[in-house]
Amino acid sequence: MEFLAQYKNFINNSITVKTQTFFTSYSGKICLLLLGLIAVSFSSIFIHLGEQDLNPSSVVFSRFWITTVLYGGWIGFKHFRDSDQELDPENSIYSTEQLGQNSLTQNFTWSRDIIIIGIFLGFCFCANQVIWSWSLEHTSIANSTILHNLTPIFTALGAYLFLNQRFDNQFIFGMLLAIMGAISIEVADLSFGFDRFEGDIAALISALFYSGYLLAIEKLRDKLDIISIVFGCCFIGCILIFPLLLIHGDTLFPHTLSAWLSVIALAVVCQGVGQALIAYCLKTVSSGIVALLHLLCPCFTAIEAWLIFNQSLSIENLLGFTTILIGLYIGLSSSAARK
């Protein structure tokens, strides 16, 4: 019996070590990133359901404050538990070293650079969400989606200028091919008109802000943990968007059960899980690769709409998906894909 117990512990420890090794490897981070993007891809569905009761700004505000409350509670609980275990180490289930390793809120020194980048992070994500929602009201969904899919270009350019990252010709070719595939999915619904010009510009600006959001996270990942980054981003977003709601007299909270479920799912699944996984991977995976893989989100959303709402997938959609995958394979295979 003692042998069986030792063998069982050996197997469990081996599985744990292999699992930890996989998820800390580059391949493991890519898998986690894909899971995060799948979670984020549900945002279009949850936003659509939430906007049946709320306006776009109120949906964004609900997304921020719910995530802030959840992550703030998590941070408070971790601090309370860790401080309690430090006061009574004999009855703690963790050793002193394990306490430092298991804490989700790492110790770090606040500096002016961290504060500035943190505020910039929250501003970029808040501006991205609000401006993109506004663009959808002033231009077609196809126009907005196509322009927003230019995010990888802005992110790669920003990484080159501000983070000293270099991208070879293979990566650039794969990125352009994947962008062409993403554009081809919506090109049939593309429309032109002077009355849509403001909405098109807004969609383009939202892509710029999302690029800034990814670059800011990559800069902060060497200094802050994931929990602090997501909490700080949403907290700053709440502060920035709250005055806009008061000025326009918008509703702060949902009135129906379906709207509550939509914004809670948006906060938990898309922000709390999806954006957190993306932030986690940005310590190993460059923001250019993350932005490139974001082109899979329209594919995931189309498949989800097909499964949930029984929306049809055309041959053009499938060809666009295939082109995106080929472009991603070329880009990820380049030497510039790794940090």
C-alpha cells in the first residue's frame, strides 16, 4: 500500500511538472492565447444582447465596473489570506517560499513610468471600446470590422518604433495575407458613402487605440502581474467613462435579467478570462503576434453565430478563414515570431 501511495504521488507530481512546463513554454502560451481569443470573440454576441437594453457606453461601463469589483475582491481576498498565513506559518498549508510563488499580487515598486503606462493602458482600452461602439452606429458593420482588422499593422509599427522589435519579410508577408483574408470575409458587405466617413475614421482610430493597449500591456508585463494589470485597466476605464454617462444622461445599470446576464458574461468571459489570458501571454509572445492572432476573432465569432443563432457560413467566409490560417502559419513560422 505504501508503494502504491508513493507511485501515485510520483505520477501526480510528474503530471504537474509536465503541465507547468507546457504552459510556460512558447507553444503553451500560444494555446492559452488562442483560448483567450476564443473568450474575447464572444464579446460581439454579448454586446449585441446587452445593447437591447443599454446603449453602447453603458455596456462598456458595466463591463468595466463588474470586472473591477470581481478582481478587486480577488486581490483583497488574496492579501487577507496571505497576511493571515504569514501571521500563523505553522498552520499554513504553504511554506514561506510557496507563499511568494502562489501570490497573484506580486510585490513591486511603484514608479512614475508604471503609473503613466497604466493610465495610458486604461485610456487606450476605454477609448477603443467607446469609439468602436460609436463607429458601429455611424457606419456599416463590414466597414468597421475591416478597418479594425488593421490593428496588426499599427501594432507591428508601434513595436518597431517603441519596443525595438524587428519583423522579417516572412512575418510581414504572413501578416498582410492574414489581413487580406480577414477583409475578404466582410468585403461583400462593404459600402461607401460620405455619410459613413466619420464612422470609418472612428473605426480606424479604435484600431490605433487597441494597438496602444497591447503595446502598453507588453511593456507592463515585466513589472506587474496579470491581476494588477486587468484590475487597473478596468478601474481607470470606469473613472474615464463615468463622466460621459452622466453628461449624456445614460443608464448606469441594466434593467432586465437578460441585460444583466449579458454584461456579466461580457465582464467575466471576455474581460476577466479572455483579456487576462492575453495579458498573461504578452510576457512571452510579442504584441505583434498577439495582434496578428486577433484576426482569428472574426472566424471564431462567425462559428459561434453559426452554432448559437444558426447563421449560415458562405464559401467566401470559408475561403477567408483559410487565407487567415495560411497567413498566420507563415507569420508564426518566421524567426521574428519569438521574443
